[in-house]
Amino acid sequence: MSPSRASHTAVEHLVARVLLVGGLAGLALIALGMGLYAARGGFGHQVLALRREPGPPPPGVFTSMRQIARGLQQRPIDPLAVGALGLVALMLTPGLAVTLAIAGFLAARDVRHATIAAFVLAMLLVSLLLAGAVH
Amino acid sequence: MSSGGLWLIIGAVSLAVFSLAVLATSLGAGVVGAILGLGGGILLVPILTVFYGVDLHYAMGASIISVIATSSGAAASYLRTGLSNLRIGLFLVVATISGALVGAVLAGVVPTRWLELILGLALSYSAYTTVRQLGDELPEGVSTDRLAIRFGLEGTYNDLRLGRHVTYRARNVAGGFVAMFGAGMLSGMLGIGSGAFKVLAMDYLMRLPMKVSTATSNFMIGLTAAASAGIYFSRGDIHVMIVAPVAIGVMAGAYVGTHLIAYMRNTTVRKLFLPIVVYLALSMILRGLGIHLL
């Protein structure tokens, strides 16, 4: 295998690992949140709001990291905030994968692909800023 | 429970039954999404809204998360086996994300009905070309596309079905890039998933093996969904209790899907993909005529 080919697979394995670990971490937190919710008898209730009504968001809808942090600091802890943290972890995983891809390409001295990945990351950050503006 | 939806006909059920039903549905969507390179939104949004009575906003929020979950679950495996091409994926994501941003700016300025009609007709043509290509297992000949050589848009994967290593290189990279920009723009303006367009552009324009097209699309859709997930989140469209069973089900389904595709022929994947293109073409033409399926 040529050196460039070897670095090629190295970057791909790195990105694959980030996607897997990030995905599983998010999934574990979501499952933990649902487990805690079930332990409190939450699934016996029939209060799930499937309609999106105007006004303050119902339990289970978080619109900022601050709200999630507040739920995590509550005692007893808010199980839905744990689940929401898992969802955020899942949402951040692709961005993290691209960030490490830049590092991987740079380590392989592949500036061209590092630049492409950096552009993609910049676009992700721009959209995150736009999301902040919406809020 | 909510008003509307066939769910009420079945009768009000506990949250546990709702979650299990959504989990099972998402498992199926994950399998299909992983094989066809779609996020599963095309299947999940109608099912959640029509059958479970979930609000369209919450359903779209769940769909965005399902795309990321499918992508994380499937792309991790595809990148390791070489079925998903990281360089081609990143190169084309530049076009789709820029297109989506331009589309978001243009939304509300350009009349969408004409766009939907044109897109519907373009998709009908794509369906026709997909039918013509149905029997092609692998693209023939060697690509000498300059951009493909310059950017290293090539690869090799071990095809377990064919029992050999398949080497490929992208063709018509410029055309594929422009198509991806257009797909991103339309998805930004019309709010439709662009996984199907990505697969079509890679399969038809760039002539990548079908399985490489769907697997690479799987990697790309995670990135484009991540770009808009923040907006859905801060708008309050992501409901933990609806999204949790979706994310768990879809990711497990995607894992199963990655194992199934390894033993499928490229032609089988294309045959499974055809109904999706036909459905998209019809729904876009109907939307253009003012008839919304949802």
C-alpha cells in the first residue's frame, strides 16, 4: 500500500470512529434519559403533546443549552434533559467528525482535502450562528 | 392525546405503546435509509403525521435527527469498509451546503410552484434514466475526468456480492458539483430532503457504483442535516419524547441495513431506489399543481 493510500484509510477510519463513538454516546444518553423517565412512571402518563401549540414549549422541548443545563442541575434530575443532552451530542457528531478529518488530512499533508473539510466546517458554524439568530 | 391522525381511530393509547410503535417504525426507516442513502425522512414524516397524528413541525424535527442518526450509524460502518467515499462526500457537501444557504436566502423570494413543477419533471426524467440503467451492475470504461484525478475522487471497495474488489473513479465531476449545488438550493427553498438527489447525481451523472452512491450519500446527509439541526432545535421543533424512539430505532435499523447492503447487487439497490424517485417526482408535480400530499 502506498503512503498516500495508507493515510487515506487512516483518515477514513478516524472519521468512522468519531461517528460511531459520538452516535453511541448520544444514543446511550437518550436511552438513559428514557430509562429514568420510565423509572419515574412517566410512560404511564398520557400527557404527550403531539401538537405544537403557541406559547411556552411543553415538557420535552428544549430550545437552548441553558434550558438543558437547568434540567440537568435539578434534583431529582430531569430525565428529559438527559435525553435532550443525548440529542445534542448526536447533532454535534457530524461537525466533530469533520473537525477531526481536517486534523487527519493535515497529518497526512493533504492540504487540498483539509481545505475542503475546513470549508464544510465553516459552513456548519455559519448555520449554527444562524440558528442562534433564530433563537 | 392529540387531535387528528389515524391514531385516534385506533384509540388513545399510553405513551409506552406510542413509543414502541414509533421505535418499530423507525427501525424499518433506518434499514431502508441506510441502504438507499436517504435519511428516512421521506418515510418517517408522512408516517408520523398521518398515522401517529404528530404535528408536522415535530415530525420534521424528528426527521432531521433521524437523518443524523442514520448517517452516524451507517456511515461509520461504510467508511470502514470503503463503501462510503470520504473525499467525494466532502467535495460534494461543499456544493450542497452552499446551495442550501443560498436556497434559504432565496426562499420566499422566488415562487416555489414553478420550481416544484420543474423539479418534478426533472425527477421524472431521472426515473426514466434509472429504469434504463436498472440492469447495469457497474459503470463500464475508465474515467479520465481531470477534476476527479486532481481531487482524488476515486476508490476501491470489496464487493461481497460480486466476490471481488471494485475500483472506480468519478466522471463528470463538474456536472455532479453543479447538480449538488442545485439539489442543496432546492432542498433549502422547498424544505425537502436531498438524499435522493445526491444518490441520483452520483449514480447517473458521476457514474459511481450504486452502492458507493448510496453509502456516500449516507455520510453527506448527516453533514447537511447537522447544518440545519440547530435551527430546528432553537425553533422548538425537537420534542425529546418523539425524537428519542426515532433516534434509537433508526440507528439500530441503519446498523442492520449496512449488513444487508454488503450482500446486495448494485442493481438490486437501484431497483429499490426507483419507487422513491417516482414518488418524489409525482409529489413534486402535484405540489406544483397546488395539490399537497401532506
